Amino acid sequence: MGTVLSALTAVSGGGIYIERSLGELFLAHVPGPNPIPLAPLSEREVQVLQLAAGGHNNQEIGARLFISLETVKTHMRNILQKLQARDRTHAAVQGLRLGLVDWPDPG
């Protein structure tokens, strides 16, 4: 039940949710070069990316990290640029491929 609740919370808040086994299957079978970031992510950018990969929206990320919404948006812009990602879902996949973030805990 925790997984369903996590998925609903993520999606209703404008975030993403990818079930771990499906995500692992996707990463294992989708061809493509391993991404190389244009520049290393800062510690704070990694924290923001980890929360985004867990399905949290910008407001939730700001609340958890005690930073403003504008600061979260700035970090996300920098993350997208550094990882050459189209959107936050693509950034989460890139972060997982690079080992920058861990699979989110479903509970």
C-alpha cells in the first residue's frame, strides 16, 4: 500500500514515479551512451535530484531542504543543463545511470 500511496502522492504533486523493478529493467535494456555530465553536480544539486527522482515536486523539495522555491528551480535548471537532460524525468534517469542518486525508497 505504501508504494501506491507514494506513486499517487508523486503524480498528484506534479512529480514522477517509476517503480523500481521497471526502472531497473528500463535502464538495463534501453540503448544509449552512458551520460557524462558537462560539470559535476554540487552536493546540493545531488540532494535536489535525489528528491526529484523520488517524485517530489519543487515545493516539497524546498520544504525538505529548507530552501526557497526559486532556489529549487535554479538548482533544477543547473541539473538539467549539466546532465544534458530534457526534463526532470530524464534528469532522474541520467542521475541513476551515473550513480549520482539511489533508487527512491517506495515507503
